[in-house]
Amino acid sequence: MVYGQHLRNIWTDRDPKSEVPAGRVAWTGSSLYTRDVGTQIRLYHYTLENPRPEVEVTSLQCIGGLSISAPFIVAMTLDRGSEIRDTS
């Protein structure tokens, strides 16, 4: 996940630009706090490809860089792509 590529700031007033080349805004909303301070929050949706598709993904690490931001994941879907076969 790369800032400006996959997502932008969750707080819309701190980064009013919402477009990113490799993602899209999936949800925008508010809370009592955001309404009091006159802003909204947003979450992004984006897709990442397994750089080594021949190796099964067994774990995922979400590590922040050298900033005060903290990455987090709200939901995740895994897909085997074209290898999905009907086994019924």
C-alpha cells in the first residue's frame, strides 16, 4: 500500500484530493466527531497482485514506514484467479 498510489489520507480535510491511480474511494462517512470538526472520513479499495503467484500466501504483514500514519485493513478477499475450478 503506497500513499498517493493506492490511497490517501482518511481525513478528507487533511487531503481534499481523493483520486489515486491504483484505487478508488470505497466509502465516505462521518461520525459525531467528524461532524463537530467539519470533515468526513473515507476508505479506499484497491487490488494487489501476488508478486510470486506460484507461492501460496500464508500470512500478511502490514508495516508502517517512518511516519505517524498507521496502515490498517478493514476487509480482504483472496482470489486464486484463473486457477479456480468447480469441484462439485
